Amino acid sequence: MTADANGVGSATNADDDASTTHVDGDERQGMLAVEGLTHRYGTEQALNDVSFTVEAGEAVAVVGPSGCGKTTLVQAISGHLSPSSGRIRLRGEKVTGQPPEQRAVGLVFQTSTLYPHMTVGENVAYGLEPQGIEPSERDEIVADYLSLVDLTAQRQAYPAELSGGQSRRVELARALAPQPELLLLDEPLSALDRSLRLQLRAEIARIQRETGVTMLFVTHNQDDAMGLADRLIVMNDGAIEAIGQPRQLYESPPTPFVASFLGRPTELAATVVDSDPLQIEIADRRVTLPAATRAPPTGETLRCLLRRRMLSLAGDNEHTGLTFSGTVERVTDLGRRYTVTVRIVDGTEVRTEQTAPPPAEGEAVTVTASRESLLVFTATGKTVF
Amino acid sequence: MSRTQSGWLQPPTGRPELLVPALLGGVLVVYFILPFVAFLARVGSTPLIEGLATPEAGQAIRHSLLTAPVSTTIATVFGVPLAYVLARRSFPGKRLVEAVVILPMVVPPVVGGAMILTAVGRFTPTGAAAAEVGIPLTGSLLGVVLAQTFVAAPFVIITARAGFGAIDERLEQASRSLGYGPLATFWNVSLPLARGTVVAGIVLTFARAMGEFGATMMVAYNPRTIPTQIWVDFIGGGIDAILPLALALLGLTLLVVAAIQRVGRLPAVVER
């Protein structure tokens, strides 16, 4: 398993890790193994040598911005798309060439695919017939899964009569009823408003706990991914950027992309002033980084990321952290908190969040960043600090 | 100002912004109704029942009621699958296939009939061979069916294609992932969801087949269908002579169209 976040810096690295899990059939097989999956639409590379495994009972999130190849990945795993190259195994069995109906992969899309001409009960029962389950048994299974998603009363209703959240839950029940080996969710929460999304996120977590189904879901929303997944696969531009546990990837992101995607930090340019011990200059401040993992030469430009959550205005720990002086550019009132955008001396805009009453626009302030908020990478994306 | 005031005075359904399009459309509707009414106004001047009681009229009605449903069935059985493929897949030469499908609508029916004659007429190898074994492709009911299918089939193909195209492909993918093969998915999901448009296409095709004259006249002047018999009556006796059969054609077509729509709207088993 490629759980070590720092160890997986590139797709090739992940590939090696994944393939060693499957040297022979006697070893414990992952539920899903994706090996060197590559796909092109014409000349456009949608997936580039993607490899990973998902263990039985695990919930894994594939995250990345729109257009990073997530949906192509789901389509390939479910069998609705035949990849240009690479292999897909379910329980160790190669399924790459098999049609979707032979794969035992449940699929839930971003938008509803409930059949409008069937009732809720009939929708949930739909996947049971091909399994050869007797009609009398089907009734019972449908009842079980409708009660799992708490929609027993809606059995005779038509999809058009359901609310957005209800239809999502029916869709989950329908996908789960045939007891698939793997449940694939393609942006399952993206079409919902915020409160419904949080509610359903908890619901999916509960259903996954109760059924123990292996779940792979795709999302562009880092909160959904962090909140639901045992492991994250961060994708960028068709390739895997990192694989690891959510907290681990968040705390020590192996690449600037992972850091930006999961933490939405502020980026500043820095220059190496001295390499032993590493001292860098950010804006007009010099910082010494004694625990740096790399020693770039003096004069090299580095990328510094400051986590927004650990930034504050005129903080109380000025002596321990980094401070930047600047002026307040904008204040946004978000109800429960304020976002204060400060333009610091080198012209970069830094955003901080606070619940206390904010300063006025144009006011001179000091932004304090704790040392833990700082992530430093080389220009090519290698971790420095 | 006065317009908004009149808008206020109109019943709640009145929408002044639709006034201009409604007027423009109204002109056309009036133009449709006018000849219709003028034609029907002559009903009193000719005995209808006697007109329909002639052996020629009876035969024409029988022939039409035999051929048009067969043509419609052929067009549906072959056309709906084609419509599905055109809606779902892109393949090299798709544009060409689409152009070919529209072709019978573009050429005048009489030219279409001439084209059928040059392909399967009595003096072509195919036509001669078929006539040899006793299945003449021209001057026969089969010839009528060939002509009607050629002219009327594009309607069901084009309409059904739009219907299938409007279905989110993910509904079909979900069905596949729930264990159904492509054919079962088509029957369970695609066809029921496109039912309305497919039925509309069948109705259009049937109506067109019933009224088909140009190509039929070229391929099979005999045995006569209602439209060809109407032409013969018109040559012999003018407008009044065609009234009985024209009304019969109209009535029969409306009857069958209503029946098809009723069957098409019948709730599927699952809907109860």
C-alpha cells in the first residue's frame, strides 16, 4: 500500500509500490488494482500511467481539479470506457476487457440517473434481476436497502417526487442492493447545496461503515475528500500527484500542488541567502530553517506556501513566527468569520481569516505566520522544508 | 403605454410579449384552415356513401390499409435501431449516413419513385429475377410498400434519433453497471424513455405512408391505393369526385394515429 505520503512524489514511484502488492495470487489481493492506466482522447492525454490499489472495505477518494482525469478513471474502472493501455483488476481478476455488466462495480454519478418510469422500489430492485434473485427475495432486499437509506416510506414514489437528497440516497441504495465488490461514486455531492452536502457526506460515511463496502469516490472538493476517505489519491493533469492518508497529505504535502489543492495556501517567492544552515528571504524577512531536507544553493528561488489557517493579524507570538507588514486591501464578511486580504511589502496578497472584528481597509497591519504554516519547495516542486 | 394597459386588462394568461409571434403564427394557421373548410364545404354536393361503395374505392381502401401499416412497421423495425446508433455513436462516415437518411425527404417523391424503378424495376436484373419467381417488385402491393417505405421511413428515423439523443447516456451506463447487457438496457431504459418521440415518429411515418402518392404512382400505379385512386377519380370527375375517398383517407389516418398514440401512451407494466 502506498500510504507513505512523502514517499510518493511521482506517478512512477506509485506504480512501483502498487505492482509489488500483486506479485502473485496467493498474497492478499487488493479489492481494486489499477496498473499503468493510460488513456487518450485523440491527442489529449486524459490518464497518464495511473497505478494504485484499494483494499477491501477501504474508502479512497480521488481528488483533483476539474479536467484532471478523474471521470475518465471512473469510466475506465466501471468498464464504460476502454483505456488506451493499462490493466484493471477486481479481487485480483483482470477485468480490463470485460463489459460493465460483468464487473460487479456499483456506480453513482453526479446527477441523478434514477429511472423516471420506475418507482423508487423498482429502481432499487432493478439491479437484482440480473443476479438471478427470485422476485420474492427481491422485495425483502429492496426493503432492507431502503431502510438503510431511511426511505422506506418512499418506496411507491416516483423519482420526480423526491427531493435532491432523497434521490441521492435512492441512488446509493440502488447501487448497493446488488452487493457490488466496489462502489464508485463520481462527484456524488457536487450537485447539492452546502447543508445537504454535509448531511449526505455523513450519510455516505455511515452507509459505508454499516455495509463495509469498498468505496472509491471522485471529487474536486477537498473537504468531501478529507471528510470521507481513509486515503486520498491526488491527481493532477492525468497523473497521480500523491497517495496518502488525508491528514498526512495535509500536514506534509509532498508537492506544491498537493499543498495548494488541499490547503489553499498563499504562495510567496523566496530566495536562498545561505545554504548551511538554510536561510531564506521571504518578502523582506529572513528565516532560518535548520530542519530543511534539502540544501539548495545560494541565490536559488524557492516557492514558499503559507497555510491560511495559521496566519493571523498582529498576533501574540510575534517572537516565534514570521511577520510581514502590509496594508489591508479588502475585508470580506462571511458571517461567522472575516477574510482579510493584506498586501504585504513585496506586493503579494495574503489572506487571513479571523472571527474578531477586522481592521479597516487601508490600515497598516502585521501578518504573523507560525513556523508550522510554512512549506518550502524548490522551483521544480521538491520539498525543502 | 397603451400596450401595457391592454396587457393588464387581458386575462391572466394574456402575455403581450407573445402578441407578435402569435399573430405571425395565426396567419399560417388560418391559411391551413381555409382550404380545409372550403373543401369540406362541398360535402353536401356529392353523395359520400355511394362514392365509397364502388368496388374501386373499396379496393383502394383495402390496399392502403394493408400497405401503410406494413411500410410503417418496416420503417420502425429498421429505422429505430438506426436512430439509436446515430444518436449514440460517432463513426467514420456518419455524416454520409445522415445525409442518406435525409435524401428521400429531399428528392421529390416522384423522382424517388423513378429512382426505385431504376434500381428494382421490371427490366433491372433484381426486378426481373423477383418477377420470375412470382414476386413482382413493381406494379404490386409490394411495390407500393417499397415506395411508401422509401418516402416515409426518414420521419421515424429523424424523430426517434432526437428522442434517444435527449436521454442522458449515464442512465444507460447505470443500467449496464447494474448488470444488464446493451440490448436489455435498450429495452428497459432507452426505449421506454424515448417512447414519446418514437411514437411521434411512427405517427408521422404512418401518416406519410397513407398519403404517399408521387413515388407510389411511379412504382405501382396499380394496384391502387387511396391516393392513386383519388388521382384517377380526379382526372375522371373533378374535385367533387374525390371527396368521398379524400374524407375516407383523412378519417382512417386520424383513426390509426389516435390508436398509435393510445398504445404509445399506455403506461408500461411497471407504471400500473
